[in-house]
Amino acid sequence: MCEKFGAKHEFCRSLLEERGWTEPKSLELHSWCRIILDYPDKFLPVLVDIREEEIGDILKACVNIRHSAVHRRPQDAETILGSLEAGIGLAKMHQDIAVVQHIQNLRTDFQAIIKDIYSQKDVFQDKLRIQLEQISAERARLRQKATEDAKTEVEAYMREAGAKLADCVNSTSQKLASVTEVVQDSDYFSEPDIDKILLEAERTSIVPGVRLSR
């Protein structure tokens, strides 16, 4: 595009020859843009009717395209679209309809890709949101189940402990009742009459020589 444009104008041909740009592949975009910026008085009259400020922005953007490619600078979607717009503007400046159409097609394709990516992003975010909601619901269910299981286990332990305590109390009560009965039964026995026992023994000669005092 730039080489064909230069070939149409005498002053451009001399600039190309001075820099040894005899082949299209030897003409570097950023260098060509800088020449236009350096010789506005020569180029502006032959370029299409574009404001000078706009031409400067277009050319600087095209220079940055080359720098970004050489230095492998990361580009976001907005920057890439800006570069495509600058390329369209540059092609229009050079009145190359074929290049304008080609870059416009690239821009359309790129916009479609971006739209598809954002659409997939929305779908992915929706799926992720649903999964997170499901995970949250499952966690809540598990927490509720764990709480109920712990409550059931505690209640079972309490019932078991209560039953053991009741058995212990009943056993103790029965033992106390038995002891009380024994104590109560012992009250019916009177203290033995020693004199009577000795007298009876004397009579039967069980204990000889024992005399009871009168």
C-alpha cells in the first residue's frame, strides 16, 4: 500500500530511493509513518481530506503497532481494535480501497470473536454461579445433618446415662431398705439375763462351784 502510494507521487519516489526502498518488502511501516510526520507540507496535500490532528493520531498508532509486534508487548482487545482502526485510517489516507476492505473484514471478524468470548464468559459465569450455589446448599445440608446427628448422639448418651443413674439409685435404695429391715428386726431381741443363765447352768451342773449371790 505505502509503496504503491509512493510510486504515484514524484516526491515520494525520491524519498523511497534515498532510503533504498526499491522493493515493497524493504519499506517498513513505522519508518513510512515517520516520513509522513516529518514532511507534512508535502504529504498533506496529496492525502485524502482528513484533519491534521487525526492524521497524527493515526500515524502514531501505526508506529506503535510495529513496536508492539517487535517487542511482543501484550495487547488487550481495546488496543487491538484501536490498531485496526488506525490501519483503516491509514489505508483511507492512501486511498487504497482494497486494504481498507481487508482491514475492515479483520475488524469485523475480531469483534465477532470478542463477542463470542464474552458470551462464553457469561455462560461460564452462570455455570460457575450455579455450581457455587449448589456447593453452598450442599455445605448447608451437611452442616444441618452434622448438627442433627450430634444432637441425636448427645440425646442417646443422656438417655443411657440417665438409665444407669436410675439403676444405681434403685440398687442403692434396695440396699438401704435391706439394712433398715435388719436394724428394725434387731430391736425385737432383748438383752440376755445373765443371772438366769448361770442359775440354770448351776442346776444342770454345767458350771460347778458357781454360787450366785442373793
